[in-house]
Amino acid sequence: MYTFDRRARLVACWHEAGHAVAAVVCGGSVEGIEVNDAGGGTTWVRHPPGLVDQCTILYAGEVARTHGLFFGSNSGTDGDADRLQELTSGLTPEQRAAVLAEAERRAIEIVCQNLTPIGGLAYGLGCVGTLNEQQVAEILAQYGL
């Protein structure tokens, strides 16, 4: 059965745009972004090599969602939490806490400094549902990213 949830799709657009902008700011690149009508989405990135950068990119989706004032939905966060656990599984609890604290701090900073490009990318994504690498780059270039 086909389901279209406008709010869930909008939340997913902001969430995925947050990942994408953080990836670019951290020195990675975006291969593409996709959202569906039920509110799911995926952002394919070429990650920068640093662990903190990779965790920052993962945190940025949720930070962008909440800064876009979409409270009460956890669209996309389960996969991000699983990936964070996977990335930090070899660290001691103290190391893990330090990496995640720094990544969260950086994600908040990146999102707060880039709300306009995140919103522009979310809008473009919401219009078509899928953006390829070139489309993402063209939209972000309009904002100097």
C-alpha cells in the first residue's frame, strides 16, 4: 500500500541534508541523497578519514532535524546510532565518550553555522526525492560550500 506522509518526508529531507552539509564541511563529499514518501532516507558520502569527522557527519542529521524544529520524530536515527556504535566499538568507554562528545559539539556547530544551505538542500531534495552528486554540489555551491 502506498503511503505519503508529507511531514515525515520533510523531516527526512532536513535530516539527510544535515548529513550532506556536514560531510562537505568535514572534507568529505556526497555521492547522492534519497528520501522516500514514508520519511526514510539515505545519504551516500565519501567520508573523510578521521573518526571524529565520520561521527560528526552521523550526528549532524539528527542535529539538523531538531534545528529545523521537527521535534517528536526520530526519522533516520536508528541507522545512525547503529553506525556510531560500529565506528566506536573498538574504543575504551572513555575514548568513546570523548570522541562522541567532540563529534556532537562539532555537529551542532556545523549545523548552526549552515542552516541556510541545509534548508536549501532539504528543499531541493523534497522537490524531487533524489539528488545525485552533481545536483548536491550545484545546490551547495550556491551557498559557498
